[in-house]
Amino acid sequence: KRKPINNVCFPSIINDSYAPPGYQLCSVAILEQTINEYEHNFKELDYDIRQQLATWFPTYKNDILNDNKWERKGDGNIIGNGNRNND
């Protein structure tokens, strides 16, 4: 099992205006070398990132792994549509 995440932080803990009310912004850093190891297979990278996050945040595992709760942006960003109540 691959673990691609180099760093994770929650900037909205420092400044709550970084996320909508009731939500938190989770920022995940992936090294360029890791991206290259995936040969730009972003679907596989996305899957492995979610698996790794789900092990760190088991309370939110269903939201993390539920592909329908995420919106992909053209700039490579993925925006979560889940909520902090784990609905």
C-alpha cells in the first residue's frame, strides 16, 4: 500500500474564513517525485491519498472515501463537499 502524502494541515483552524461555516479546509502536500512515481496517474494517486487520509481520520472515513462528495477542479485541486457532522 502506497502512502503518497508528505504533509497535511488544516489552515482553517488558524483562520476560519478559509472554509465555509461548519467546514474545515484540509490541505494535502504531495512531493513532485511522488507524482512522478505515479506517472501522472491521478486517479490512482487520488485513491491512495484517500486511503491514507481515511486511516488517519477514521471518524470521517466514509466521507473521505465517498467519491460523490468531492468536486475536481481543472487546476488539479479537489474540493470536498462533505460536512463536519459526517452525514
